[in-house]
Amino acid sequence: MSVIATAGHVDHGKSALIEALTGTDPDRFAEEKRRGLTIDLGFAHTALPSGRPVSFVDVPGHSRFLGNMLAGVGGADVCLFVVDASEGWRAQSEEHLRIVELLGIDRGVVAVTKCDLVDDEDLGLVLDELGERLAGSPLETVPRVAVSARTGVGLDVLLTELDRLVDPPPPPGPGRSRLWVDRAFTVAGSGTIVTGVTEGAGFTIDQAVAVMPHDVASSLRGIHVRGEAVGAVGARERAALNLRGVSADTVRRGDVVVTPADWWTTSQFDAQLTVLAGIAHDVGRRGSYSVHIGSGEYRSELQVIGARSVAPGATGAVRLRLGVGLPLLPGDRFILRESGRDETVGGGEVLDIDPRLPLSKAAPDRRWQRVVAERGWVTSADLARLTGVMVEPTIGTWVADPVALAALTESLRARVTASPAPGLAASLLDDRERALVDHLDDLTLSGEWVTLGTTGQGEHPVVEQLRLGGLQPPEPDAPRDVLRDLRTRRVLVERDGVWFHPDAIDEAAAVAASLLATSPDGFTVAQFRDAAATTRKYALALLGELAARGVTRRRDPLHIGGPLLPAL
């Protein structure tokens, strides 16, 4: 973790504190400097006492720029929460705290700024108030450090406390990658640059990427981290990516750079929504909402699952429909605002990025087993994109729900049993059924036919007895019920009371093909009998089976080629 975002009320000294810690003024625009007011996101970096590098995202504190604040804090792991010692807790202190809580950020330090402007008694009162305001929040037990950006008091202590929270980022590795764009601009001679916080496996130069939701293909011309060119960047780092073949006019804040094959793009998702206790109304489908996720803000429709609304202070399941397709994962955090009231109403966690069930039946959670149960069959690759979890396939490339697996197994066995000889045509199987045939012990795919029975199930001595008998087999030495079972499972073939091994039928088909190669107009029973070196009894039975299979057809007194006559 190496990204720290500020939070706190306007004019409480966030930008001045970042400049004192890093030597960089995060206010980038002339208007910000003229007005003394942070309007947009600011960025800076420094080395902590341990030598570990860290990046800061400075966010606006004014309520009018809350959208910009949300774009910056969403990518952070650590919060530097700022409260002015001379003013104490204010409205945006409260709103920013609730946003930090809803985003699941539970690491941080509270900096009590401008401590040089108050005496010890007033500072003590502010610290006492902070204890009350932070009670029950994720920042309740974090360190509180009194600092002055002007005099430097407390800055070393603050950096030491931050150093305890920041972990070195992991190295780049295989897997999915994502970066929510918080800035996009052009550099002469380089082209389009986007910045944001890396997630997942990170990025490497020349890696193929896509810019969503526009689905624009690109690759990385270069990568910069804290102002230095690098060949690769791991997760949880602020990075600048140089995109090939993408116009800066195409990309804007809220877009996403991803490794294209690894993500499921969705325009609706089911989520767990926690409604802030401080709002004065329930949250339901009536209202004009915006969802803030990653660095983006998206207009959204909301429906409550299993109820009409979610009360203040309560948590419920909702379905949110966006106007664009985004690469999301269960576990992604979001903030929900109501545009008409211009208020933050709640936030929560994405549970299902591809809901299949209607609202009346939906029961979303993050379990991959639920995703499989609702679909029956999911490829392991799609399941990873849907849930972020790698699961070993159960059948072929598929992860199958036990109920769906049992149903398809029963259906497939019934189709094979009911099909006429020589079996069920493999061309009639879909991908799941083909995979299932390979999995089941009692089904065999031989050539273009699926039959019941395997080598292991056909080991009754009579099977070998008939195989050795070829085109003139002996009378089978087995009870009738055994023979009927072997016939049902296609281990043996019976025609007109004569029993054959399946190899004999294949051999007879080859004899017929050879005769027709020299006599295309057809052959007689006697000619077949002589070519097969068998008797008339067996010849008639074999020709009856070949006709039933479509290998030959009868045109008295001749037998001619059928649609399934094998090629020589």
C-alpha cells in the first residue's frame, strides 16, 4: 500500500500539510492558487523515514467539489484525515468520514492542523471532540497527531505514523490489471498520458490494454511512477501510463485501463447498500442517483431487492443500473449520492456483476457457488471474470452446479439409450455434453457416435467370445438379462437373434464398401457371404444391421451404398 488520500473540511489545511510533508504544492491550477481553495485533485510524493516511497492524493474539502473528492479517495488504502485545531469538527469533516467508512478504508492517521494557533487547553478540547466524533468509525483508534505546516511541529511524528501503515507494493505479476483514470492529458512527443492507481497484477511496457467503457484497444508506450520512467509497475501504485493510438479527447476521468481479456464488463450490478444514519429519508427507487466507483461518477437507476426501501442506518440489497459498461468485480466499493437533494445517501460493496435472477428471486452475495448455481454451467475463465476467484473445472473447462450436472447427465444418458444404432450422433452434442461424455464412465465417444458402455463395463467373458468369433460368432454363452444389458449399453449388437461384437459390424461395413468399390450398382447376399467368408445366416443378419445403420440400402435383389457407407 503506497497511496494516501487526504480528507477533511475545506480550509482545514490539507494542501498546506501535503506541501510541508513533500515539498510539492498539490494545487496545480492558477485558480486554486488565486482563491486559496483546492478545486481538483492534487498529487505529490515523498520518501518516508524507512525510505519507502509514498504517493499522496490531495482532495478538495468544499462540498461543491465532492465529486472530485470521491474520484481521488476511491483509489487510496490509507486516509490522512485533517481537522483544523482552531475550528474543530465541521460539516465536511462528518461527510468525508462517512465516505471513508463506506469505502472500507480502515487505516489512517488524524492530523490536527494549525496547532500553533491554539493553546494546549483548546487543543485538548479538539482532541476530546475527535474522540467523540470518531467513536464507532474505522478511524476510532488511529493515531492523532497535532501538527503545524507553518512551523513544522509534529511533521516528523506524522511521517513516522504513516510509515507504520504503508506496505511496499507487490511486484508486477501475471493476472488481471486495472487503472481508474483520474487525469488524462497530452505530452508533446509522447501522446496521451493517463494517471491513476494500479490494481491487480500491475502493468508492463508494451502490454496490450483496452480503455473502457469505449473499448478502445491500445498498448503501453511507457510507464512513469513518481516522475521516473520504469519498465513495469505493480499494484497499489500511482502511475502514469503512456497509451499508444488513443487520442486524449477519447479518455477522461472515470474511464478504466484494463487488460482486456480478464474483465467482465457490466452496466448493472447487485450490491449491498448501507444508508447513512444521518439522512432524513428512506432510500428507494424514487430519486435521481449517481454512483461513484473508482474515479468515475455515473448516473444510475436503483431498485431495492426484497423490500421497497432501505431505512437510514440500515443495510439492504439493491440493483443498480448504469448507462455505461464498466469492468467491475465483487468487492468493489461505491458511494451513492442523490442528485436532487445533492447529498450522499450511502454506499457499499458490489456483490454480483452479472445478475441473472429477477428482483423477486435475487439473493446476491459474493459466493462463487451462488453464481454457478444460478447459471448451472460456467467456464472457469468466465467464473474468474465474474467473481475474481479461480476455481478448478469439474467437467472439461466448465464449473458445473451439482443439480445441473445431474440433470444433464440423466438427459444425455436417456438420449443415448433411446437413439437407434449405432448410437447418438456426436454432432448433436453441445460443448457441455461433449465434455460430459468424456467425464462419464458409462458413455463412450467412438468416431462420430456416442454409445453406452466402456471397456471396463464390457469385460464379461461373452464379449471377448464374440469378438474372437468375428463375422461368424458362436452362440453367446451368457444369461439373457446379461445379454440385454450389454446390448443396451452398446457393448454387443443383436440383429435378428444373432449376436455380434461391434468390431464385426465395422468389419462388415468395410466388406460392403470394398464390394461397392468394384460393383457400384450393388451386390447380392451371396457375394457378401463369400467376401465375408461367413454363412448365409450371418450374412443376412449383418446386412440387416448395415441397412439399419444407413451403411447400405436394399434394392432387391441387390444391396447398394447408403449415406453412411465408409470410405476406403
